[in-house]
Amino acid sequence: MVNITQKSNSLRKAIAQAVVKVSSPDTIKAVVEKTVPKGDVFEMAKTAGLFAAKRTSDMIPDCHPLPVEYTNITYNIENLEIYINVEVHTIYKTGVEVEAMHAASVVALTMYDMLKPIDKGISIEKIKLLEKKGGKTDYRKVVEDNQITATVIVCSDSISAGEKQDKAGKVIMEKLKAYQVAVEDYQIIPDEKERIQKLVKEKSEKKVSLVILTGGTGLSPRDVTPEAIRPLLERPIPGIEEAIRAYGQDRTPYSMLSRSVSGLIGNTLVLALPGSTKGAEESMDAVFPAIMHIFRVMAAFKHD
């Protein structure tokens, strides 16, 4: 199965549809009046669909087991066609479109099995996904509607002195490019409070959308990034910091020691992330792409 450990839980929904076509109005009448010899077609098929939604991972090898927290199965009859709609919800790391389509297909197959003794012309016409929500689907329009730029700043005495190679900053840039954010600048500077503040001020005055710093958020005497950034923030966003630490704490007990910082300077979002490669990568995974919603909100209230 695909590795989804880097993803965060979110509400995910899917609606799938299947169509069963019969060959006679008498078949439709038998279904509606519940006179089919094998029983109540709608109720039997619905029960089968509920089981199918919950057991999709048992049938489809690459599907992850997940908590199905809501399933609704409805029917609509149009002439000789029975439209089956299946809606599935979960709060998890991956979507439920396959669960919805699997349930719709099993509902249709159950109907076929129950109706074939009285209708030799029955067929399953189509199975398709009607709607999917959650995950990464919402952030794309933010990028389309707003030109989002970013600066990545690595704060490290040893890297700036050439004693070590930067990996965390490069991971951050890879993540940003994957979200179609344009990296307009990448700099490596020592752990010096005044130098950090000067560069962040320059970028906010230049109206860069996003400034991400990596390094200097620990507890050593030279870790001064939070102290440099906090006085500059006009609107702190503590929820981002909480999300980063909560995500990290599920993966290492040392996450609680990190002092990540986030907030706005004007319309520039500033993030101070850990300096370790893994810490920086996991922090990005913790808040992206949901954090992109900030730019949608600011664009909605922008005045000339």
C-alpha cells in the first residue's frame, strides 16, 4: 500500500453512483411493491452496500483500512433505470471514493442477483464517482487565483560557515514546488538575531507571500529564531504552531521541545520551523496544504 503516514486526518467525503437497468415496467413495479420472490430488493441491496463500504480494504488490495463514519444509500427510479447513490464520510488520512464506488457496485450486483429470476434483460449500466471532497482538492484554486511566492531562510552557524550541508531548506523548497508555490529566494545565514530580523523585514516589505525559516527553534544558547521573529509578528497564529507540534509528537517525543513560531507581518505569512531535515519535512506535512487557505482569506478582503 502507498505510504500515508505523512498525511494528516481530515474530513473526507465521496458520492458514487451505479445504474441498474431493467427490461420491463413490471420489474420496476415488483421492486416498488416488494413482490420480488427473493425479498425486499431495496433493503437487501442497502444492507449489502453498507457491508461493502466497511469492508472495501478486504476486497481491494491497495485500499487502506479506514474508519467509515457515515454511509447513506439512496435510490431514484427513472423509467426503466434505478439510480443508486452512495455517500461515504470518514475523518482519516486518505479518501473514501473507492469505498463509495465499491458499495455502489455491490448494491447494483445485489439488485441484479435478486431480479435476474424475473427479468433476463437486467444490466448494470455504469458505476462512477460523482463527487469527492477533502484532502488536497481545495488548495489548488488558491494557487490559481493568487500568485504565491516564498523565501526560504536557513538559520545555522555551521551551515553558513560551510561546515555542514543544508538539507532542511532544500526539503522545504521541494515541498513548496510540489504545491506550485514559487520560491523567489533561498538564503543561508548564521544564528544572529539582528540578521534574521533584517532579512524577514526586507521580505515582508517586498510583499513576499510566505517566509519560511528553518533552524534555531531548539533550546541551545544560539537558538534565537523565535526571539527574533516574535517581536515582528503583527498577528500571531498559534494554531499553526500547535498543529506542527501535535503532528510531530505522534512521530517523536522530542517534538514538544521545538519552539516553532508562526504569524503575519502585513500580508506575509512567516513560519519558523525546526532545523533538522525530518523536523522541517514533518512540519511542512503537518500544515500544508491547509495553510494555503490563509491566502484565500486575505485575498477575499484585500482592498486597493
